[in-house]
Amino acid sequence: MASQSREPLDPALRARLLQEAKTPWRGLRRGLWLAFTASAAVGLATMAMRASVGDAVALSDLGIQVGALVLFGGLLWRDRNPSVDDSSV
């Protein structure tokens, strides 16, 4: 059999693969959190515009939109890049 030579893995690629192994599906999660946060913000802005022209907005609906904005914004903030956090402290 022929001897298989193992070439060393590029350090940048290795670091990227190790990071992906630690936080799988991170890009997809962040995309979903961003989409849900934007959706809640648009819904809240729509309710605010409706209220500003005098239409009745149910308090429960407003609470759901504010809760969604806080929840998904918090999840987006929590799922941020840890290397960025270390440099800002």
C-alpha cells in the first residue's frame, strides 16, 4: 500500500472548525434571533403607529410584542461572539 502523507491543517481553518464544534449552528441561530427580533420590532412599531392615530391597541397584544422584543433581543445579545466581549471589558 502507498504511504499516505498527512499534511498539517491550516491553523486558521483548524481554529474555525474547533469554534464550530464548540458552538454548532451558531450562524443559523443568530439569523433566527435577528429575524424574530426584527419582526417583534416591526410589530411594536405598527402598534405604536396605530395607537398614535387613535386606534385601540389591546394591552395584552402590546405586552406580547414587548415581551418578544425583549426575549429575542436578549437571546441575540447572549449568543454574541465571546472574543468580542473579552476585548470590550
